[in-house]
Amino acid sequence: MILDILARSAKEKCALKPDVPVLVGVSGGADSLALMMGLYTLGYPLIIAHLDHGLRDESAQDAEYVRDLAAKYGLPFVCERVDVQKQIDHTGQSIEEIARNIRYHFLFQQARLLNAQAVAVGHHADDQVETVLMHFLRGAALPGLTGMPYRRIIPLWDEHIPLVRPLLDLWRDEIDAYVAELGLSPRVDLSNQDTTYYRNRLRHELIPQLETYNLRFRQVILRMVDVLGEEDHLLQTYAHQAWEKCFRVQTKERVELDATIFNSLSIAMRRRVLRQAIAKLRPDLRDVGFDAVERGLDFTAEPSETGGMDLVARLNLALVGETLIIKTWEAELPDWETPILPGELTTGILDIDHPLELMHGWRLEAEWVKEPVQEILKTLKDTEPSEALLDGDLLKLPLEVRSRQMRERWQPLGLGGHSQLISDFFINEKIPEHLRNRWPLVCSGDRVAWVVGLRPSDPYKITDQTSQILRLQLNKKE
């Protein structure tokens, strides 16, 4: 019966091939022994792998036990001993997290070296119930309530080799009975009885208590996992379509999404798309809290004045124009094709015979207008933002091009002669924060005459009294 269940899970749910080696993680406990012996009996070619964490006095004996068992059945065996305690002291992470990371690093490293088709571990139905309950108590979203999958590619460990769990349809007592039937004596890790560990408290205290309310509590949870898994799969199909609509660019350091399309999605899809973007940059992040995702959604709906926020796990969320960017702390925000000042330029000169080169192929040019002032005034309202027509009688030449100064004010055209902080003007014009200190200002003396590409200054506007007009143009080189 147990072998029938395992055979079906291995073939249909884990998609294991019968003629390619499977690397099995074997600790010496009952579940890993059942996995090893079950797959061996079913005829799968196996490689037995054991990691000695060195956390228990008897850990070397555990390794020797697994080594002898593998030799008894003529199975290849690989083993490594790691000083986990040293890494715990160095990183400050929990024992469970450090041990898990080291173990999977070892297993997948060996799987690559030995050309294994998959890494198989002994998680079973009781582990599934405990995992789902842990996620529920932490407030997980639907994906967290679907439990551990039978087969999954985890890019953090390997882009191609899957992690498989063929025992997920078997309960702990069934596994214990199978191992006893084989006459094996599993190694016992007494730390599994220590209720100072969160999972152990669930296993030994909470689940038995819940079973006083429903004797079939564990079976109910497992059935729920199956149902929610199917529903999550359906929703993920829609989320994939939403992702394709939003997605623009991905690098190692950032993901760019179309903010307008993103904000048009349902809130359920926005949550999933944002979680997917986080996962692209932090594939090793196991739990993305609800609060972090909701803060991200609030920001995308109503961005802060700075245009950015800390999200989670050393990731930032930023809005640049109509682009939503999820990036690492170290990554620079893109400037795309913006006509900004070169990084090494603090000031430049713009004159009739001296065009000024900006970034990304942009150029500022100046020329005197030959048409009569009255003719220019008729079409003045149609002037493009890339052009400024200024009263040449009032300008001090040559013009200076520079970035903004601290607390600098100016008088933008259309504000009735009132002044405004340049910083407030940039915010109103939705200029990304990281571009504001490099945005070119054309100045006459110490006064701003044109915020390039946006608006000219009121004091230099053309009137009936203007005798000569200076045209400033922002052009893109071919």
C-alpha cells in the first residue's frame, strides 16, 4: 500500500524518470530512511547524501549509520561535515534557518556534480500540516496556505534541478510502520522533542489540542491544501497574464513595471504581481509579510513626495514617471533618455555660437528670432515645452546652465509673478527625485530663465515692449 502511494507520487506528482539518478537527502531519521528504501525498492537509481551539521554529539554516528546503510545496498554515498554553530555565531540567524540553507546548498551542489535529475527530501503529510499551520498563524496569503509542492524549481539553489517530496501523501505513523517492517532502527534526534522550537510546539502541543475539536483535523488541513492549491494555480494563471501586461524590464538589480497598468489591476492581482517582482530579486526570501505588500500597494496608489520607499529585504520601491521600479538598495535608478546634466558638469555656458551638450544625445541651442515680435506673440501659446522664447532685452549673455541650488526660488510663467521653490516645482511636475539635482536650468545671471523642457520664467516672457527674442531649443542629435 505504502509503495503504491509512493510510486504514484514519484511518477505522477514528482515527475521522476526511472532511469536517471535521484539524489536523496538522508539524515538517518525514519522519514528519510523510508524515502530511501521506498525509491530503492521501486527501482529508481539513487545517490545517498548526508550532511553532518555537527550540532549534536552523536551526529558523527548518524553519518556513519547512513554510510553503512548505503553501502549495504550498493548505493553511492556522499557526505560532508559543516560547523553550523560557527556560522550561527557569525550571521546571527536562527539554527533552523542556517541549517536549512547549508543543507540545501550541499544537496544541490552534489546533485549538479553527480548529474542527478532531482533532489528528493523526506517531507511527509504531517510536515505539510505543520507548515500550513505555521503559515496560517503568521498571516500568510493564499500561496502560503497551499503548502509545500511535490515538485518545485527553486532558483536560489538551482535553475534546473527540482526539489521533490515523494512522501507528501504519507502520514508519519505510516512511515514509522514501514520502517519498522523493514527492520531498520532510525536515528533519533532528541531536538525534535524540544518545544522551545516553534515547529515542535505546533507538533507536540497545538495540533493535539486542535484534534480535540476535530479528530480529523490533520486530514481536513491536507484536503484544504489540495483545494486551495488548485484555486491558487488558477489565480496564478491570471497573475501571469497580469505580469506580462505590466512587465517592462528586469536586471539583476531591478524590475520595472508599467505603473498605470499595475494600478488598473484588481487588488488581488496587484498583490501577486508585487510579490512576484520581489521574488525575482529575492528568490531566497521565504516570507513576504502582509504589511510590507500593503505598504507597497499604498505607495503605488499615492506615491510619497520623494518618489520612493523602503519595501522589504533591502529592496526599494520607486515611481519614476509612469514606471514602477522595485530595486535593490545598491542599484541606481535609471535616467533613461532624460536631458540631464552630465555627472561631471556643474555649470556650462550657452550662447549663440556655443551649443551645450547634455546627456543621452540632447543638446541646448540658442538663436535670435528674425520674425517680428507681433507675429511671434500670435502663436506663443503653441510653443512646445522643448522650446523657450525669451525677452532678449532682459537677458544677461552668455547664459549659464547649471543645476538647482539649495532652497532656490524662481517665478514660473503662469503663476502671476509669484515665486516658488524649484524643489516644489519639480514635485508638481513629477520629476523623479534622483533626477532633480541634475536637471538643467538656464540662468541669466543668478536668476532662472528656463527650466529646460518644462517652463520659462515669468520675468523673461515676451511682451509688446520686447524688441528682440532669443529662442532656446532642446534638440536630440541624430
